[in-house]
Amino acid sequence: MATTKELKEENQHWHEDHLQWIADIELWQQETHRLVALLYKLEKAIPEHSSKLQQHLVLIEKHEKKITQYQGGRDQRYLADGEDFVSIERQLEFYKTLKSLHNEAKQQHMELKQSYADEMETFRNLAIALLAETNKF
């Protein structure tokens, strides 16, 4: 049969276990909060260019259509009714417009490309930080 002293020692051991378990839970909660914060940052770092990409695509398609018109030698803005031939002056004028459109699309594309690369670098760094955080556990 157990003595009073043994019972007290067992009770004390249980209290110590409970304190350790509470400390473990608090640590786990802190770690979870850090991971959730990192996941939130990671989610926010995912490049979101939907509207910019759609606008850029529209610009490219517009430019492509104009190039096709130019190559066909017929742009209704530069042709008189029934005319089959576009003068070199008109072709050069249209060419200048195309070149300007192309340069605009190229500049926009380069900006989007750099922005995407920068955001993916941020995303990669956060992903690495998240993995490093999980390795601490």
C-alpha cells in the first residue's frame, strides 16, 4: 500500500508533467503562429498580375492585328475607296505607328517580366524561410 509521502510525490510529479505539457503547448502555439505568419506572407508574395497580364495580352493582340493589316498592304484608314495600292508614304506612316506600338508593348513586357522575377524571388526567399522555420521543430 502506498504511503502518504509516496502519494504526495506522485501528485507533485503529475503537477510537473502538467506544467511541462502546458509549456509544450505554448511553444507549439508560438511556432504555429510563426508558421501562419510566414504562410500569410508567402501567400501575399505570390505574383498576382491577372489584370496587368490581360491588358498586356490585349495590347499584344492589337499590335499583331495591325501588323497583319500592314503586311497585307491594306489599312482602311490609309486607303481611299476602291484603292488597291498603298503608297510608300502611307506605308511608312503606318510603319511608324506600328513601331511605336511595338516599343510600347516591349517596354510593358520588360516591366512585367522584371516585376514577376522580383516577386518570385521574394516568394522563394519566404518559402526558404518557412522551410527553415519548420526545421527548427
